[in-house]
Amino acid sequence: MHKITMPISHLVNEVSINAFDFDIVEVKFLKDIHRFNPPWVFHFDVGIVNDLFMRQIRNIDWTGCELFSFHLGPACRRVKKESYYHIAESPVLDREIIKSIVKDRVARLRELTDVPLAVENGSYFPFPAYTHICEPDFITEIVEENRLGLVFDIAHAMITAHNAGVVFTKYIDALPLDKIVEIHLTGTTISEGTWKDLHNEPDFTGYAVLNYVLCLVPRDVHLTLEYYRDLEIMRKHNRILRRLANVNSESRH
Ligand SMILES: [Fe+2]
């Protein structure tokens, strides 16, 4: 069966979590590790190319962790965030250097833990820090050469295809969908003429993509609602996700 993951957030705490039908908690911040009973999955917002990455995770106690996922980019060792976008604070790296950094850090991770590892597809915007990292063939090479799973973020894929001028289904079909271990569902937003991932309520399009992708994934995966604004709306989508997961699992077995 697919697993409904429950991200811990400012709204989801030790009490409110009981209002949800979920299989496993998803921790997004170091401070929340071991706050809830195991098992847990850890989704880290820092990209593996960022020099902060190893520094921040090297002392984690991985006991009970089922999956560790992280972002691939930005495509430089140091970045800052300015009006929503990543801005490079160090040189933008070429493909081969990014690949060697990822290879080295994944090897170091595997010395620290045998927890399965996965990388998330990001959103592309036309700025230097986003170079290479959203290209589907590059993501495929990173996943396959490092034996990683793929966290498929629906909104990120939609934003990337739109901003790169690529047909959406062509973009996602070029990703290593057979390696998906987790799917993120959230709503995209057009803000100031630009598509953004502001973690809005998922809409019909998001669910259509989710259904499409689930039909192509050869295994049970984690399903994560990335929406954190209203408990009742979160509960509604939690129920939808559970039903959808059940129907899809039954049709595959
Ligand atoms: Fe995501």
C-alpha cells in the first residue's frame, strides 16, 4: 500500500496530528527529529550541492528513519534567497562538478546511514542558480549513477515545464519515474505573471498529474501533501489522498 506521510509543521503538532489518517510522519527540520514516535521520514530543504548540507546532517541519529530525501540544487555551493528566488553567492557549477559533489556526498551519507536516499526535482527559474539542475536527463543521471530514489514534486515539474517552455507530459516522461519513492502534492500559483510554488491548496490539475504518475510507478510510494495553511483543508486532502492511494494500490495488486 502507498503510505500517507504527514509533514510536521506549525499546524501539525503532538495533538493536532491525531486528526489525520496517516502512516508515517515526515520531518522537515532538524529540531523535529525524534519529536514523534518512529518510523519517520526526513525531507531536507537544503540542496546536496550546498556546502551547508553535510555540516547540518552529520550528527543526526537515524534510528527509525525510513527515507531521507533532499533537493539537488541550487547549482552552486552558496546561495541566498531574494524575493522568492535562489541567488548564487558562489560560482555556478558545471554538470560534471555538480555530479562529483553529489557522488562524494552520497558516499559520505552512506557511511553515516543505510537509510534509503532520494532526491527531489526542483522548480526551474531563469536565473544562474537554477542551471542544469532541473534538466530531466541530468536528474536521471544523478538518480541512476548514485542509486537514489526520486521524490517527484508535481508543482515543481509543472513550474519547470512552463518556465523552460517544454510540453509538460514530455518533461515528466523524461524524468526517471520508475525510481519514484515519494510524491509531493501542492497547488501552483501564478504570482506577478510568474508560476510559483507557494504551497497552495492542491487543485484538480495536481490530482490529474498524481493519478497519471501513480499509474506509471511500479511500487508503493510515500504520498505527501505539501500544504500547511488550514487544518480543515488539510484534512479534506488527507481523506482524498487516502482514498486515491487505496484505489491505486488495489488496482496494482
Ligand atoms: Fe516538494
